[in-house]
Amino acid sequence: MNRTEFVITTAIILFIAFAMGWFTNWLLHKFTKVSKSDLSEFEKMAQELHEVEETRDQAINYLRKREAELTKKLTQTEAELNAAMEGLHGARLETEELQSFINGSKKARA
């Protein structure tokens, strides 16, 4: 193979490589092309997702506040229950003392 044949062969190989690269690039752009309607739909979906996330965050905040309120009410109710139970215990002790006193008075009279 002389010098001219080598140059021509190299030029043909480079041209074929260039053509294959260009064709591959064209195919990629053809299949990955995003239309404007798709972009507008993506933007719409992104906006809806953002609104849903805001609604979710508001719901979470509401639930946390409501849970705090209910926990506070439960604590207050438990404190009232404990106070009522202590009062009832005191009343039972007083009743027992009075009953013992009455029974002792009846025995003393008899």
C-alpha cells in the first residue's frame, strides 16, 4: 500500500466514523426530544406537587397542634381525677372515723 492509498483509506474511515457519530447524535435527539406540551405538563405537575406538599405540611402542623391540645387536656383530666380520688379517699376515712365514733357511742350507752 503506497502513501496515496493510505491517505484515501484513512479519509474514508474517518468519514465513516463521522457519519456514524452524526447519525447516532441525530437518533438520540430524535428519541429524547421533549415537546413544549410535555414541558407545560411537567410544569403543571410540579405546581400541583408543590401545592400538595404545602397541604400536607399544613395538615401535619394541624395534627401536631391538636395532639398537643389533647395531651394538655388529658394531663389536666388526670390531675383532676387524682384530686377527686384523694378527696374520695379522705371522705372514706372520715366516714369510717365517724362510723367508729357512732358505734363507740352506741356501745357506751348500752
